[in-house]
Amino acid sequence: MTFRLVDGAEDAAFLAVDKRLQSDFAYRQPGLLRRTTGRGQGERAGEWIVIDLWYSAEDADNSATRWDDDPTALEFMSFVDSSSLEVRRYTDLD
């Protein structure tokens, strides 16, 4: 997932919510192997990325169904400029 923050959002406040999201939602999802957040540099300054590694696509889909109802996820999304949001999926090269 790549995105920009809404105008006026402070990085520190966003990172605090991201940290709570990681511990209180993300790592409680069955099948989540790893999650990391990064901030763009150079041409990508102002852009953020969150990478989730899942055991299976089904695990990712199941988590996505819970995302819209989770209070911490909703708070996280309140920082995200929805017009900049892109979600992509990739598969592992076994």
C-alpha cells in the first residue's frame, strides 16, 4: 500500500497510530508474517509505503474484511489521503 498523508497531518502522530495498528490489529491477524512501514525519499518524498507479507492470499483477504470495522484501522486511514492510496498485491517467486 502506498499513500500520502492528508494535508496538515503530522508524521509523529501518524507513526504513533501506525505503531498501534501494527500491535493491536495487524499482528493479531492470522497469517500475517511481517509488516513494515517506510517513508519515501528523493522523488518519493512525502509518500509512505506499508508492506505486509502474508502466508496466503486467503489470509490477506480475511484480514481485509475486518479492516473496515476496526477502530485503529479507521484512525490510521484518517491520516491517509484517499486520492493517493494504491494497494497492490504480488506473489512470491518460489
